[in-house]
Amino acid sequence: MFGSKLLSVNTRRWVKRNKSIRSTTNYRKTQSIGIVFSVDDRNKHDIIKSFIKKLEVDGKQVDVLAFLPDNKENHEFMFDFFTLKDISFWGNYHSKQVLNFAKKPFDYLLHIDFDNLNVINGLLALSKAKCRIGGAKVEQSKFYEMIINTPQKDIQTLVDEMYNYISILN
């Protein structure tokens, strides 16, 4: 798809142009948390649902956006989602869900994946979140203020580590 190739070019431009002020917020004062992830399987879906409940019990407003790849099932249709069809020929997002999500000044934006996908990197590049946290590779550090490095590539471990780190930030 030509649009997804141009998305990579646009993403580099968005990283340079995004002048959002980045900082960490004391977890007790944190109000809003965004979660973005790619849909994989039912297990990942259930882990993220449980994580959202945990954050909500802590009194946090949680917004979620999922990338739904081709040939994957959208379990329960619980989260807003976008697909490759939401990227124009010119490599721009034309999904209101993506554009609105990127504009929100979350205290924390958590990217719950190990793989770097251009479609999510573009969203991270546009994001107005104060602190973007991911479990991706170090070479993708331009998209994050914090990278969680887990010894095993396990979503539950990544989620647990993300929670541990943000909950101890002062």
C-alpha cells in the first residue's frame, strides 16, 4: 500500500514538528492515561482489559485505541480501533479516532506492543501526550520518553512493568 510507505516519511516529519512539552507526572496526580496497541489475540485483549480496570480503580481516566491488522479479530468491539484503510494514499491519517486520540494531552500514553509498527509510530509522533512509554526497541526511542525493557517478550510482564514504573514516579 503506497499510503503506508508515505506514512513513514510523514512520521519523520511529525517527530521533528511536534513541539509538545514532555514531562512525567506524579502518579497520584495523574488524571488521564492513553493506551494504544495492535490487536493480536484474545489473551492480549484480556490482559489489556484487566490493566484498564486496574488503572480505573486507581481513579484514572483511560482512553484506548487499537490498531486492527488485516485478518485479526476485534474481540468484543470494546475499544476504538483503526485499520490500514484509515491511512490516505498520501500517508496521512483520516480517521477521527486516530486524530482525536493524538490530540489528547494524556499524562501518560502507553504503547503495549513489542513490535514497532509504522501505523502506531505515526500516532506516537503526532501525540500531544506528556510522557510516551513503550516496550519497543531502543532504536525507536524518538517515539518515547521511557522504554520498558523486559527480559521476555510477554505482554503481561510488559503491562506489569509499565504499571510499576508509572506508579512510583513522583
